[in-house]
Amino acid sequence: MRKFKKLVVVDETKMNTEALDRLNEYAENVEVYHDQPSFDELKNRVKDTEAIIVSWQTEISKEIIDAATSLKYIGMACSLYDNESANVAVDYAEKKNIEVTGIFDYGDPGVIEFIISGLIQLLHGFGEHQWQENPVELSGRKIGIIGLGTTGQLLAKALISLNVEVFYFSRTRKPEFENDQLQYLELNDLLNTCEIISIHLPKNTVLLNEKEFKEFGENKILINTSLGLVFELSSFENWLKLSNNYTIVDGDATTSLPQSLKNTKNLINHQKSAGWSKETQERLSVKVLENIKQFKNR
């Protein structure tokens, strides 16, 4: 296996120390950075490298790719749902014969635990907030899932085991997962039917606008653990002002909200990423290395 002449980890990918050390197996020269670079600094870091590793937080644009004249491989230490939502200009890279790989299924268990624990606290009033005047159980609630990828599927399975009525909407219907306990509804029907909605969409995929929030109405709960805004902000703010509406967001979703909104009483925002844990870091690190190994062994 011929090594890359140079590989650069351009920002804080959260790969563990062991994985970062093992990058030396695949490159003669390895540079590792633990910050989020400016555009000019990023151009400087990539200019003479054959491979880069990047997190979801740093954009690898056409201009950055053009600056990396020796680039052959881009390893995303994050999910690559589709080319449009990626923080890497995937189509442009592929036109220049640069391979782009992403990873999947590394933070999902933590997200499921976050959602269920957050809901139980809100429904029962175990924390600062209580949804209804009297505590209510998760069992028997009607919950809708928007986006039935891996996270959505795992959430559906967990909720079904807790005797929840589960429905889903996805841009691509998935009949292979449908049964008496998991039913498909069109988006408007989902919003009308369900008391609680959990959103699992690719980064910056805006699906909920004024019309959808009006359909959802009041006395509802919205959960968002997606990266970036998955709704039109002003419509969301207006919805949040309606009677007894609550939103639960994790640290990744919180970063996209304006500071003024973060202080809203019925917005339950957490600073920690729902999907981040020791186990997540281990899975992420293993998968990033495996992608590099597969590329080099071709």
C-alpha cells in the first residue's frame, strides 16, 4: 500500500488519539489541527496535501478544492447524507477525480437516549418544565418522526417498545419498515395527527414553514437534533408563542438559533450534542480510518 505523501486533519474532527496516531500508517507526513480555521488559513493548510480529513463544521468549497492542487481524497468525519447538504463540494470534487467519503451510524444511539429522556422529563415534570397541568406518560402518546433514516428507524423501534403510537413522514417512502406499529402519513396529516414531532433531516434541509406550523398548531412538542435549521425561523418563533408549545433541542441544533430565542422559556436547549459520547467517538474514529484503508487498498 502506497502512502499519501501528506495528509491533513484540517479542523477538530473529534477523532480519538489512537486513531490520529494511526493516520501515520496511511501518510508519510500527517498534520493535525484542533481548531476551526478561517478561509485563508484553510487554503494554506490544504495547498500541498494529497488527503484531508474534515468535520461537519468546516466548508470545503470549490475554492478550497482548487487551492489543494495535489488533492486525491477527502474524508468526512461526519455523515454524508447527500451531495446537496454536505459541507464539501462533492460534485465538484468528483469532477476533479477526488474521492469523497463520509461515515454513517456512529452517533445514533445517543440521540435516541437524548430524545426519550428529554421527553420523559418534560411529560412528567421531572425537570424545570412540565408539558401538561398533570404529569402524563410517554406510553399511548402519538409521535411523528420526520426523516426515516437510521436515527429515525432506531427511534421508531424504541418508541414502539414503549407502547407509543408511531407515525412517520419521509421524502422517500419506506414501505419495508411500515406495519401496524409504524404508519406513513403525508406531512400535513402527520402534523395534524401527532402531539409530538421529532425531526431527523440532513443539514439545513428546511421542511417546516408557516403553513406547516399552522397545521401543527398548539399544545404540541417539537424535537430537533438535526444540524442547522430545518424550519423557517420566524414561523418557528411564532409557533413557539402559541399556547403550551415546547421545543427540545440538543447542542448541535442550538448553535443555529439566535441568542434571543435561546432564552425563550419553553425552548429547552442543551449545550451538549445528543449524539456525542465515548462510544460515538470510538465509532467515528474507526469508520474514518476504515474509509481511508479501503481507498488506499484499491
